[in-house]
Amino acid sequence: MTEASINPAIRAKRLRAGLKRRYAREGRFRLYGLLAIGVAVGFLLLLLGRIIEQGHTAFYTHTITVPVYMDPARVDRAYPQGTNFELLVAEQQLARLGVADDAEGSRATAMRGLFSADLKFAAAEVIQKNPNLIGQTVPIAASVSDDADLYFKGEIRLDTPAEQRRLTDEQIGWLDRMKTSGLVAAHFNSDLFTRGDSTEPELAGVLGAVVGSALMLLVTAFIAIPLGVGAALYLEEFAPRGRITDLIEVNINNLAAVPSIIYGLLGLALFINWMHLPRASPLVGGLVLALMALPTIIIATRSSLKAVPPSIREAALAMGASRTQTVFHHTLPLAMPGVMTGAIISMAHAL
């Protein structure tokens, strides 16, 4: 039986059934795509949620304001930085809480552990600005120690066994009494963005890391982008075709897949051990990152140059432009969006 001899109604029914199956397949495909997107977004939200949950406490901190009697017998008027303000404050705070220190001074040491090292600098700065405050009681505000801050944030709990936490029951009792008396206050941790590295966790910030990263990226951009674009222009527009050019192209493609740790070891051996450049200089990091970014820039720039229609070059040459004028006045400007894309990708990789 031929297709033409089939009843039109049966043929239409078959067509509708085929269309229905086709639409069903398309609907299932869209559903699978939406499910895949939903799973990816769910994992992303889970990751961001965990980051926020674990890191949001870094954006606020606690300070303690204690009245300090600037004992003339212990505060050095000429050189206040040499005064042991930490011990002075600890002893006075114990006295205010009605706690007697033992012969070894262990309670004073435990009280000192609740204050940040920033306390002595704050007290010394006050005396340095106004030495006439010696002999008077002055309120001094400073950050609490990292352990005390963690306790106020709920990361250290009293119900945790004493051997598993860094604060004793006595220290936790002192912190509760000081907080009840209104000496402790929570506020936004601006020091996180205005301070650099520190051996004291409560005084550490990200400013040094941000500035160092910015300086290294500047060095990387000034070195990698001009060299990468220039190398791509030469290989694509001027270099004669031959085995040497093919070998260079293969090696550039291979370098784009080299792990970053290899570039780090190369920078250690070349720039530090052989050239003896300073270890902490952004120049060394920028040079290493420039080596890592070069293959990406070269490959992206060459792809953009290849995408420029040959008719542009032919028309420029036919109008009397030289090869160099054709490249820099016509080909490169048209390829610039792709060149910038490659530069942005390489800088993001370096960052």
C-alpha cells in the first residue's frame, strides 16, 4: 500500500502522533536542561552559603574599653612605648573584678591573654600625645584577643571540655563579667581592610594581599600584553612559514596547558636563585605571571587576526598601503575585541 492510497484521515492522525512524540522529546530535553541548570545553581548556592556561614564573622569584631590608671611609677614619660601596659591593665582589671593574683602571676598572665597586643600601642599613643595624663585614669579601647573574640562570636563554648578549648573556665567567667558591665562592644571590623599581615590574628587584614596582587597584576599587564600581542602579530602576519615557525606554534600551544606550579618553580630557579631578585618583590611575581599569561594572549590574538577577512588586507594593499600599515591600521583594529578578550582572560587567570 502506497502513501498516496492511505486514507487522508489516517495520514493526518499519524502526522499528529509523530508531532506529539517530537514535541514530547523536545519537552523532555528542555526539562533535562532546566534540571541541569537547577543542580548547578543549587551547588553554587550551597558553596556560597557555606562561605558566608563560615566567613561572615570576620566582618565584625569586639573591642573592650577599660579604665587604666597611668601609674607614674610604671609609665615612662620619655618613652611610653617601653611601658608594659599589658601587665598594668591586666593587674588593674583583676583588682576591679575582685580577683587576687597568685604568687606566680598566672592570673595576670591569663588576663593578659584576653587583650589584643594592640592595647599597649593604644595606651602608648595616648601618653605620647598627652604626657600630662600620667597619674590619671584614662579609658583605653582595644581589640580583644582572637580567643576572646571567638568566644563572643559563639565559636568557643563553655560546654566544650576544658582540654578542647583555649580559654579556661576562669577566663570565660571574666569575659562574661566584663561584657555584663558594658566594657565589651561589637562593631564592624574595618581593620580587616585597612591592615596588612600580622602574627596576631585579630590584627591581621587583607590590605597587604590586595595591594600586592594589584602590583603584580600591573607588572603582568605591562609585560605580557605588549609582548603577547607583538609575538602574535609577527607569527600571524610577518613570520615566514617553515619548520621553525611550526615548532614555535606547537610549543606555544603546549605552554598554555602547563600547570601554574611549573611556572612558579621556573620563577624560583630563574628570577630568585639565578638572577637574585628580591623574594618579596611584586616584580618577581609579575614576571612569573607574565610567563604564564603569554601563551593565552598569543593564542587569542592569533585567532582574532585569522578571523579578519582576507579582503581587508587585499584592499589595503591594493590602495598602496605597506604590509606594516595594513596590519596596524586595518587588521589589528578589527581584531582588537578578540585581543582584549584574550588579555582579560589571561589577567583573570593570573589573578
